[in-house]
Amino acid sequence: MNQVLLSVKNLSFFYGETQILYNINMEIYKNKITALIGPSGCGKTTFLRCFNRMHDLYKGNRYEGEILYKGENILKAKDLIQLRSKIGMVFQKPTPFPMSIFDNVAYGLKLKGIKDKKEISQRVEKALVEAALWDEVKDKLYSPASDLSGGQQQRMVIARALAVEPDIILFDEPTSALDPIATSKIEELLFNLKKITTILIVTHNMQQAARVSDFTAFLYKGHLIEFEETEKLFTNPKEELTEKYITGRFG
Amino acid sequence: MDRTKKRKLINKIALGLSVFAAFLGLFWLVFIIVSVLSKGFSAINWSLFFKDPAPPGFSDGGLRSAFVGQGIITIIASLIGIPIGIMGGTFLAEYGRNLKFSRLVSDIADIMISLPSIVVGTFVYSIVVRPMGHFSGYAGAFALAIIMIPTILRTTEEMLNLVPWELREAAFALGAPYYKVIKDVVYRSAATGLFTGVLLGVARVATETAPLLFTSFNNPFFTVNPNQPMPSLTVTIYQYAMGPYEEWHKLAWAASFVIVVTVLFLSLIGRFIINRRFSKR
């Protein structure tokens, strides 16, 4: 049975006077991968960034509706630091901090106030193993993260997100800056991460959504057109718009 | 056809003029550096650094007092100017980046960078020297700090703006509060740039004479007390070069040599770091 982790109710989002998202309703299921697809400018990244309240960094943004997480509305949460330690995020371009690989992965732990060196190094190792990077970096943990290749950096960033044991990780087109080999490694990794966390991923690449996700949501001009199990959505879409999009007639 | 010829001619004239202007500028620069180096180098000796000025007529005087005074004034100016410059630049690039006020401060800082430094000198004279009743090293340091602040402020702002926003977002997404994002991620990313800005700021004030004339003035005696009038290299050069004695002229050349070499060195290090930083990306 699918267990609901987050439920989005009547979510609308405004940037100044402009409405970007309209009345979105959907569920994010625990230990599943949910993909958000849609043409450029459809609001999928905007939607993703509502979950960790990234929009709060900028002025003039307004949310309406609810995203319920453990009975609480994320959009009304006061403690964003606490929220963001439970809801991780990985960006389009790798974002290594200017420090060593070890310090990168340990950064979230230190933010949480964990001081015990042994615990930190255990959790760093665990996260790097989970992110399938340990074997490649175990001998150079203390060299700068910028020395890694793009694909390795992205996996290190995933390890950094994993280290704080979040309930869900948001991925914003995590492979669009990577080559095909690095991409397939990340996809394989995402698939394995389901066991330990939940994933919400924005992707431009429909094949990627079809390959890795359990559920897919199709957004168009700020509206959620269809939300369905990935297999059903790609083989037998209910909406005409969805069918047109997945068969490549627009977008 | 005629038109093309005309354009080519105008092009040649413009090119000729700009090349001429470039050479004119370069000529004087090279002329100054070469003459300072050749005349200054012969006057360099140990007593320059380890002896205080001797009375006219004695040839074994040095400029120890001026070196020490310059050092103390520059250090105090840096202690005031560097933190204010960096913190101000941080406000402009981070906390206050969307405020109109920040744009205004930024523009004013740009204007202040090109402010004649003698204006700063007279300003400090009226708000520090007059109330205190005497010239002092503190007043000199204060004047230099005022000159240093806008330079460091603007380079800090620009260097922080070069750090991609995604990097800050990534730190926020891990649950970092803003001050930690700045301290751990932004400053570290911009570290070489910030260092260079500070270096160039210090190099800039180390060569100023005008703001010191009315503030730290000069002192023929060795002193480490910034509450007294303090000698500095630049003011000493100014006075010695105007003086009637051959020994003074020699010392002025020697001091010029030391300043030119130091500043050249600091600027080159600064440029080198900036270039290395950007070629790496």
C-alpha cells in the first residue's frame, strides 16, 4: 500500500501579481519517486521549490493553500531551518562548497549541532556509500570537492543531502548538466535511494521520468493536468494534453 | 568608393591618435619608474632603514622613523578600514542587496574612490586635528581609513556578487542560517578576491601624501606613539625633495624607491591572484 508522506491541497503560488501555480492537488508517496514533467515555464521548478520554502529567500512571493507534512502545513512553518533539514534539495548544477569532500558532506551535520567527531565521520561514510561515491573518494576525503568530476560532484551533493537523513529529497533537473554516463549513474542511484528516502524530481527528460519514477505529474501552464502512476500515464494517459506532450507534439 | 576611402582614412587617424596617446601615457610611466629605480637604488643602504634622520650636513642619516611611522599609520588605518569595508560590502551584496539604499551607498562609494585625497585630509583636519588641538598619527590613520573604505567596500561587493546564487541556495537548502551561509560558503568562495581587494586597498593608501600633510604631519624624531605627530615616508619624501640639501634629495629618492617597489609588488601579487583565480574557472 502507498503511504502518503506529503499532500498538496489547493496550492497556488504568486510571484508579485503574477500567478504561477493554480490550485494544485496531489500526494507524494513515501519511498517512491515522483516525477514532475512539463514544458519549460510550466511551473514545475516553482512547484518543487514550494516544498522547502526556497521562495522565501526572495521578496514578493506568496503561497496559498497547503502542503501537509506530518499534519502540519509546510507553507505556514515558522522554523525553516528545521524544515529544510527534513526536506533536502539537489540542484541542476552541482553545488560543491569551497571545502573538502568530507567537510561538504559533514556540513549539514555540523549545522544540526552534531559535534561528536566519530559520529560525524561514520555518518559521512554512510552517506557517501549510499550515494555510491565512497569507493571513488575514500582515499581523498580531504582534497577539495572542486577536484571531482561533475558527475562525482553531483553524487557528493546527494550524499550531503542524505547525511542529515531527510524524509524527502527534492531534485531539480539533477542530470541536465551531466554527460550520459554520469546521468545513468545518478538514475541508478535514485532508484536505489527509494529504500531509504522519498524523491520528488523535476525533469525535462521524459524518458528519464519514465525510467526512474513510480508516479508522474504533468504540469502545463501552472495547472496540474494529470497525476498518475508512471506506467499508466505514459501508456494510457487520460488527458489529451498529456498524450500530446508525451508523444512529443509540443513542448 | 569615395566613402570607403574616407572611412579608412578616419580609421587610420583615430588609430594613430589612440596609439600615440597610449605611448604618451606609457612613456611617462616608464620614465618615472626607471628614474626612481636608478636614482633610488644607488641611495639604498643599511642606515636608510636603521638610522633616524641626521642633521643637514651629516651623510649617515636614515629614515627609520619614517618607515616605522608609515607602518604604524598604515596598520591602524587597515584595522579601521578593512573590517568596515568588508562588512559594508557584505551588507551591500547580501542582506541589503535589494534595497535602494544599498545602490545609493554603492554609487557614493564609487564617487568617493575618485575623491581627491587632499579633500579627505582637510576633512579629517577639521573633525579630528582641530578638536584634538594637535597633529597625530591617529588622525593620519583615520584619513587613510576613509580613503581605504570605499575601495574595499566595492571590491568586496563585486567579489561576493560573483559567487553564484545557487551555491547560497544549496547552503540554505541544508538548513543553514544566513550568517553561516555567508561565513562558510560565500566568504570562502570569494576568499582570494577579498584578499586581493584588501591588498590593493592597502597599497593605494600606502602611497598617499596629501591626506597625511594635515593630519599626521611629520616628526623629525623617532616615535611609536600615534597620539603624536608621526613621520611617514610619503610626507618625508615631499619635504626632503623640496629641501635644499643634497643628502635629503638622496634620501627622498631612496624612500621613493622603497615605496614604488613595495606598491608594485603588492599590486602584482594582487593581479596575479585575480588572474589565477579566473583562469582556473
